[in-house]
Amino acid sequence: MVHGRLILVNLNASLELSKEQIEFAYPKSTQTIEIETFVKAGEIDIDLLVKPYYLEPSGKAADKVYALLRESMR
């Protein structure tokens, strides 16, 4: 059972995390994508559009989920 973890910050200091803090930092993985909100195109900084970013499915089951997401956003 993990009660906490001591992390060495430097030679003179350390930080102890509680079990709850560790669990919050590493939430359980699910097979869902939660979309919180959409923004208008004008609200996006143009510098963020210089380089394209892609989401990519991981595993065979994810292909179907991402296809559904893609089609719902058309």
C-alpha cells in the first residue's frame, strides 16, 4: 500500500506527496474523450495554427471511437 512518496527536489529539500495528490496527478485511464467547450475560430491565436497537430487513435478499439468523433465534428 502506498501512503505517499518522497521526491528529492535538490540536495537540501524534498517534497512529500500524499496518496491523494499522486492519484490526482495520475487519473485512471478511460476510453472516453470529454469535450468541455468549443471556441470561435477568431479566439484562437494564429501562432497556434502555424504547425498542425493531430490526435491519433491508439489500438484497434480506438479507431472506431475516433471515426465517430471525426464524423460528429463535420
